[in-house]
Amino acid sequence: MSRALVLQALEERRVLRILYATGGMRMIQPHAIFRKPDGTEQLEAFQVQGFTESGIEHGWKNFDLSRLQQVELGEERFEPRRDFTRVSSAFGVVVAGVRTIDQRDG
């Protein structure tokens, strides 16, 4: 299940290779899953390479979890980005997030 892999990536701070409904493979750093008021879940991630509709390959993007067609857990790990800010309550409720440096074990 793709949601389980996304949760694992958040916990282990690992990149994901995804195939999204709009086409093309993308490599992303997942940072949070949030649930919108209508119940849909979105993945907030920083795209580091791959397909883009906007012409901007790198940057913050939101992906509807139900539209992820393929999800692969990458070997590469990442540190949470300094410019990451969780979505406000007006947009939805964060249900899972990347572990920050302060949350590491040991």
C-alpha cells in the first residue's frame, strides 16, 4: 500500500520515487500528510527531480495520496528542509510528519 510506504519514508526520512496520476516519475522528500476538511489526504513534499507540469522541477508540492499510482522507497535519506512549515489548520490537520532532528532517538 502506498500510504504505508509514505509513512515509512516520513519516519526514516527517506526519499520516495513516485508516479503521480498526471504522469512521469518524480523523486520527492516527503514532509507531512495532512487531511483536508473534505477528508482527502495530501502529501506535502519537496520535489528534487523528475516530471513536472509547471516547468519547475524543484520545489514544494502537494500530492493527493489517492492519485499516487506507484510509490518506491529510495535508499537516500534527507534532513527535513529548513523552509518547511506545516500547513495551517485552515487547510487541514497534519496526521503524520517527518521526524525532525530534535525527535531522533539517542
